[in-house]
Amino acid sequence: MTLVSHEASLVVFLGLLALISGTNLLGLHRLGRAGRRDLGTTPGAPRVSVLVPAGNEGHNIAACVRSLLAQDYPNLKVLVLDDASDDGTVRIRAGFSADRRLRVLPGPPLPPGWLDKNWACHQLARAATGELLLLVDADTRHHPEALRDAVAALSSERVDFLSVLPRQGMETWGEGLVVPLLPWSLHSVFPIALFRRARLSTLATAIGAHMLFRRSAHEAIGG
């Protein structure tokens, strides 16, 4: 293979990345961009169970729960599962004892064949009572309108599952170099806007830090 053919291949590859990135720029939606229903005054706003698996997240969990309880949404319950933590994570309940929207569950022992987070999410889903299930990571922080906008987007898009690519906090130069690789790879290599229209489950992708399900769909795929 000659140098010229290498250059041609590189141009084609970069052009393909630019094309995918362009379609994602046009096709992906920003939460709240398309306008949202006034869920705050809607009596029928679906109940949302926010599920937070937390294993040794004592340094993160308080800020996460505080942002969730500050949501501008009328019908939610926050469930935190303390996954055998030994760093004080379980004390989160004492810090929010006056808020009945928060429930802290003890994590049962991990059975054979399960991964820690999958088992924690499974227990949380079984304890949830909401029509919608929102799974989030314990190290996330949520804008006050995030849940309202996500529920509105789920409804307007007429889908059973919605995932969000969040803004990621980076405090060190190392994080600044490595962390952006994930959103870059999704944005430039994976034609999300095209696959969303294809409606093929084999092409589905999601960000584990924020996944909103209709409960019926979550149960239909086995949890």
C-alpha cells in the first residue's frame, strides 16, 4: 500500500467521522430544548422512583441526594441502596430525616452470578413503586429541572427508555485528557440519531449515570 492510498483512506475515515458527528449534532436533542409540559401542576404526573445504588459513596451521596430532593417535580420517591458500605454511606438517612421522599435500603448479600451494581439496581427496582424508574449513579448532581425535562422528553418522544449524556466534572489534567474520550467516541463513531430511528434493540446504547425507564418496559426485558 502506498503513502497516497494511506492518505486517501485517512481522508475517507475522517470524512466519515465528520458525517456521523454532524448527524448527531442535528439529530440529538438537548433536554428542555423542545419545550416541556407543565408537569408541576399536572395532577396526573407519573410517579417516578429514583434509584441510587451506593457502595462506599460517603463522599458523594449527600450531594447527589440533595440535588434529587430539590427536583422541580411533584411526584417522586428517592431510594438509596447501601451496598455493604463501610465508609458511612448509610448515615445519609440521618441527614435527610425530615424528608419522607427518601428511603434508604440495606443491601442484601451478593448472590452467585451477579455483579455488584446489577444486583443493587435489581433490589431497588423491586422495592420501587413508581410508574417510571430513573437509575442514577451516586456521584451525579442533578439540575432542579432535570427530572421534569427527562419525563417530558420520554413522553414527547413516545419511547419507553431515555438515557442522557451528562456534563462530566473534571478536576485534574489527567481526567481532562481521558474522560472526554467517552462522549467523543459516542458522538463521532456511533450514529446515535440514525440508530434511534432504526428501533433495533441490538443498536441501543445508554449512559449508566442516567437511565429513565417505563416500569413496564424495564420488567419486560427482565430488569
